[in-house]
Amino acid sequence: MRLVLNGEETIVPDDLTFLGLLAHLALDAGPVAIERNGEIVPRREHGASRPAEGDTLEIVHFVGGG
């Protein structure tokens, strides 16, 4: 499926949940925020909700440090 991910058109496997998408992108190691089409996807919905063809996603991966 085609998505716009952080401003770049990206092709990812169909039928991924948001958790599956994060794993596919190797972003499942820490806290992230996902925005779909201008709306935040609540973390509790990451395992059940799925992106759809043509969605625009912004994914922010938080990194600790000083």
C-alpha cells in the first residue's frame, strides 16, 4: 500500500496494524507518536488500528539523552 510517511511517498505491506508498521520500519524499540491525516492515533489503538491506502502519516520517535 502507498502512504505518505514523514513527507515521503512510501510503499509498505498491506494489512499492517500501526504496531506492525512500526516494526516494519524498525521503530518499535521506544516511544513514538503517530499522526494520521492530521489526527493523533492514540497509543492504545496502535495494535488494532490500521493505516489505509493514501494516508498521510507523521511518525515521531522519541530519543532520550542530554
